[in-house]
Amino acid sequence: MKHKSILILILCSLFSSVTIAGEIFGTLREHDKAVSKGVKIEIVTPAKTYVAVTDTFGSYRLYVPEKGKCTLKVYYKSQTASFDLYSYEKSTRYDMSVETKDGKYILKRK
């Protein structure tokens, strides 16, 4: 029984990084309407870039194990808009809107 307990503790410690990975999720809207399905979204950290696409409702979801400052990039209508955000151990919601300023798209947090 003692060996089973030790084995379980070892396995839990090995896979704990997967369970505490931060999740970044939210919606992407333009003029209070969801963007179309398939808009490419990236979260860029110093170590890696994570990629997702929006679903039918303009929603996105990525798992980012690194904590700290990172950049959200949205590839929308032949332009790229970016927004600095933070990844935490726990899930964080970033509902964003795509707006135009001087003919270019920018991202704002809702």
C-alpha cells in the first residue's frame, strides 16, 4: 500500500504542470457582432506561440502554460491587430472588440 501511495504522488507531481496550465479564452467581436468562424488568433509568449481560430460565435480558447506578459494577435481582414495581456495559472477571460482607427484595426478589451 505504501508503494502505491508513493507512485501516485510521483505521477501527480509529473503531470501537475498540465493541470495548472493557464487558459486564455474569450470572444472576438466587431460592432457588437461576433467575427466570422476561422479568424486566426495567436498568443505569443517569450518561449512559444500558441494558435487557435474562432468558432461560429467568435469564441476562442488557448492553453498557455507560461505565466506573465504575452501578446494576443488577431489576423483579421488582411490586417494584424495586437494587444498585450497576461497569462496566469488560472483561466482568464479576454473578451475583445476589433475596431478601426485611421483605417487600421485595433483590439480593445471589452
